[in-house]
Amino acid sequence: MQHRLRVLVVDDSKAQRMMLGMSLSRWGYEVTEVASGEEALAACATVSFDIILSDWMMDGMSGLELCAAFRGLEGEGYAYFILLTSKSEKAEIALGLEAGADDFLTKPVSLDELRARLRAGERIVGMHKELTQKNQLLATTLAELQRTHSMVDRDLIEARKLQQTLVRDRFRDWGRGAATLFLRTSGHVGGDLAGFFELNTTHVALYSVDVSGHGVASAMMTARLAGYLSAAAPDQNIAFQRREDGSFKALPPEEVAARFNRTMLEDLQVDQYFTMAYAQVDLSSGAIALVQAGHPYPMILRKNGRIDRLGAGGLPIGLLADAVHERITARLNPGDRLFLLSDGLTECPSRTGQELGEAGLEAMIRKNRGMESSQLFDALIWDLAAHMGSEEFPDDVSGLLFDYRG
């Protein structure tokens, strides 16, 4: 059943109230009559009226004062306010509008004109109620979204803590060489991974991985890849192959890349791919064997300050079934350093949008080459923030630095 609009008639003339009240009741309105502005305010405190018809000139509180007082009441209630007046000057009408009146009717009141003004008021009141309902729905929905966002935010914080545990050791010293890692995600969770593990008593594996995309999906893939490169579980590590006697042998880098490629396309069958630099280092001789699969160029910072880029680009892992990754060889001399870094550094934009690039990264490395590895990484982050003009990097920034002592 449709709600009957409530109309409040305010007039100190009983005859005028009766005349208006009878017409309004006949038209289907629910009518309340009061004889003063003070009574009107008291009635509005307990009843929500849709339309108020008030005489301008009354003993005590005038209709103009009533209108201003009514608009000042607290709450979301709205009523279409019509002033009944014999005033027709523009200045007087302006006063009424400033007090909050919506419309005016000249006395004596024409019932036809009154009914037309009431219908206009009904439309305004209806639109206001509809807007109020939509605002309430919007507020409820926003509150629910905020609760959901808070829950997701808490979950992402926990996910970040778990992701940090994927790389428990940020530094490892084997005597003849040492590896230092750093990882800085651009959001709660990231798609970069860097790490190391021992292949045997004389060889170590070093890797830097960057999964395509951002967010939870990339982080989940990163966690999966960390399992494939786990030092604690050689039977699950994709870099090892079990011999018939139960022992494990280390596969060459190009075969590690091939096995990863098959795993992504045949076993995981996801839309994601990743870039990777994977290196095996002989601690006794400094010999390096590595593959570059779409990752930024691995770099050797020589003791004399020269920087050598390794590789020729290569295809990312998980894009093409017949992708071939060739072995790249090099040799470290005592005092040399091997860098495996993600594209979060080289592709970091400046204030004008220009990427840092390989040349810019090499300049930063040369500038800070006299520092210890952990301090050098800190310096790279500071210089990268100065290049960009912000510490909120658009992509994950990660990498590995291997110091060879020989």
C-alpha cells in the first residue's frame, strides 16, 4: 500500500486551516493542523512531514522564522516548504528562499494552483526519498566493502610474512665466495624471487626469478617456484636428478631451464610465465655456467671496475614449448662480483618517465662498488628512489650479489 503523504498546515486563522485541511484530505493527503510556528516545531519533533504549508504572517513566530528553524533541525528529514503570503515583492521572496522555502502561494489561495504546487512538491519529495534510500544503500555497501578490504588487507599482510619465509637466508658464506640477497616488493606480495643452494661440495647455484604480473597470483606462482628450487628437498628440486644408487646429480643450467619450461607448459598449465637468470658457480675455479631466460643481463663487476654483461636475452620460461636456452660461460677472478638483478631496477622510471636502463644501472653499481654487498644494495635502493623521485617503486626490486674470493 502506497504511503499517504503527510501535510502540516500552519496558520493562526482557524477558518484558513479548515479550508485548506478539507481540500487536502479530499485529495488524499494525511493532514495535521497547528495554529502557530511553535506548535509546528513541536509537531515536527515527533512526526516526519512530507509537505509544510505555512502562513507567512502569524502572531509569535512568523512563517519565515518557522522555515529557518525547521531547516536547522537535525536529522535527514526533508519536507517541501510552501509559504502562503500576500507579499509579492522580489526582496520578500528572496528572504523566503534564503530561509529555506521551496515555493510560494499568494493569498487568497487558489485551490487549482495549490494542487499543482503540491504535485510539484510530491515529485521533489519522492526524488529526495529515492536519493536518501540510494545513499543509505551506498553507505551500507561501502561499509561492507571496507570490512572486506580490511579482511583482504590482513590476509595480504600475513601472505607477505609467509612469502618472506621463502627466502630464510639473505646471506651465505662458503669461504671462497658469498651470496647476498635483497627483495623489496611493490605491494603487499610480489612476484620476484632470488636465492641460492649448494649443488655439491664445490658448486653452488644462484638464481633470480621474476614472475609475470603482480599481486596474489604472481605470489602464489613464486611460492611454487621456490619449492622447485628448495635446498632442503633435493628430490623436489628441479635442478637435481636422482641416480640409480639414490644419490643426486646436478643438471646443467640449460637442462634446468628446459625442465622448468616443460613443467610450466605441461604440468602447471597456467597463463603466467617468468624470466630467470640461473647460474652455477665452481667455488674452486670461479667458472660460471648460466642461462638467461628473458631476464636482465647478468653482470660481472670486475675487481678493476669494468662491468661485463653476460647473455643475449633469451626467451622467458613458459611461453614456447620448443624454446631453447643456451649455456653461457664465464669466469670469476678473486675480487670479482656477479649480479643477478630483476627488471624492477632497469625499468624503473624517472620523474619524466624515462627508464633507468642497463647503462644507468651500471653507473649506479660503479658509483657504489667500494661498499660491502649489503650496503651496496641499500645504496642502489637509495639511488633508485632518487632517480624516480619516490620510494614507492612500480615493480618489485630484487636481486642477488655473489662475491668471489677464490
